[in-house]
Amino acid sequence: MLVSTVSQNPAYGSQISVYDATSGTLVGSFFTPKNFVADALGSTDTLTVMGDITANSSQLQMIDIPLSLAAGTAQLPVNEPPYSPPANYTTAGFSLVGGLTGLVGTNQVYPTVAAFFDSFQPNVYQLGLLTVGTSVADTNPSGGLILVRQFSAVSEDAIKAEGAYVPAIPSNNSVLPGVPEGSVDSSLAINTIGRTSTPEQYTNTVSLLGPVSLDQRGMITLDTTYDPTTGVTVPFTDPITDLSESFRPELNGSAAAGTGPALIDVQGTIQSVRGLTANGLVLNNTGYTNLIRIGQISHSTILAQPIGHILTPRAQRSNDVLLISTTNRDFGTRGGGITLVSGLYQLGPLSLTNDSSNP
């Protein structure tokens, strides 16, 4: 599902609209509580979080999308008894400034905040990143573990540009309160932390940051834009004012009709993948894949961090077989034909899209 805040209603609160992520079809909408202004939205794999950045609020709230659509108003996720619904998260010592995103494969959300990170400027707010968990594991009476929806602070860090602190509120911004933030696979996407010589945000450049180190992994600059009415490509001049989380609907086809790919998406270690033939295999592993032993492979992509061994002869790999591995391998290119990529980051998680009347 895709969610977006579209309007404010004085009688209720913010109206949040929900769309099908593959077709773009409007699924429905609901309202937030009257005194909650949903200025920011982010999500994990299982729930959505909204943020209110107004001066007297500055809080996060979890929402269950299916329950909210059914009720017409924002509903908290339901914990198993005897646990209460999750309380809102308030930021002591920090102020939310508008950016909020989730990250694939985690239960955390990442709001941008303003705080006094620099002790040499005790009265100047700097830009920072707050990492907030959305669930904890608690022990149940039988001695096992139970997942409980609950906010918890993980870390608070300043976002820097070339080692220098960044102003929390950019001087070239007269509309938005903070920095647009989203994600691209396992990287946070922020527009933009700039550089010490030009520390302004809100340009046409997006910085990709590691979610823990906050080191810059790369930058994406939108240099041109295409005007479909004239067919002319012109320089991109309007600043980016919002970003979304990444979503990967590339794996199309009908699983029922047998035309879709065979998808294996793993977050961990794979000891071995064995088979006689593989046609249309997509194996995406955020971890070590020790052995791939398949007699014949065609029309397939296998990605791991890293790939250990591939025991399919080159002559039995046909029609665009792509093997991608990180370079942290101490055994060369055993198996041959493996593309080694330094700094390879997580893709996905991937999932098959549903059949749609509007693909």
C-alpha cells in the first residue's frame, strides 16, 4: 500500500489516502485524531507511522492501515493481551522537522530532528537523525517470546556534511519545515545534506546515507527533466520537496498462469541451493550464499553478499544468467562468471506483484 496525507479537516484531522502500490488505484482514506496533524508518513514492513511536527506536539503514532480504512479513522495496531496498544512516541530534547521514512528489512523508522548537537553552538539547532524501533520482543508466561508493538529509542545522531554540522532549518526554504527524507533499498535518501561550501538543502540532489554510520554512499542528481508536451529535455530547476520509500514491483507476470519468475528472497545465510534446472529464477540474498548447484540455469539472476561457489558449468548457463556477488571473497572467482561488486548493498526485499487489471 502507498499512503499520503492529502488535506486537513478542522472537524477531524489530517485525511490520509491509501493507494494500491502496483496499480496506483485509490483503496480508501481515513482521518487522524482531531488534534493530530500528520505532517510526515513512513512505514516498516508491517505497519505505518505518522508524525506530527507542530511545536506543541512533536510526536509519532503507529497506525494499522486495514483497521483504519475499515473504521474511517486512524487505528492503533492491536497487541495480544495483556499488552495495551502502543503509546505515541514523544521526542524529549528533540524536535521533529518533517522527514520520516522506514528502511527495508528493519522494524525501525527514521525521523529527521532538530537538536543542539554541537556543544560549541549551544543555541543553534542542527539537523539530526533519530532511529526509533517499532517493536520489542517480550517473554510470555510459557517462556517463549512475543512481539509487542512499542516505540523505543535506538540512537540519536547529527547529520554532517564533510564533517560539519548542518542547519536544521535551511535558509533557502520558505515552505517546508525540514528536510525531505526517503529510502532507496538499504540507504537513507535525504535531500540533501549539501557540502560545507554550499550547505543549503532543497536542491535537485539526493544524498544516500548509511542508516547507522550516516556516511554518504552516493548522490543522485536530477540534471534534466523531459516535457512530454513539447518533447524537449530542459534543465531541472525546481527543488525536490518530498521523497518516498523505495518499492520494487519489477517482478511481474502471473504466478497462477506460470508466467512469473521463481522468487527466493532471503535475509541471512544460505548453505546451498540445489536443483536440476532453473528458468526464470530470482535469488536475492542479503547474506552469504555458500553453494549454488543447479544442472542448467537460464533467464535467471542470483545476487548474494557474497556468493561462495557456483557448480553449474558455464556451458549450462544460457539466456542472460547474471551472478552478482560482493567482493569480500577470499577464494577468487571460483565457479567463474561471477560479477564482483564492491559496496553492494541490499536490494529489496523483493516480492511478487499481484495480478492487476491496470499493470
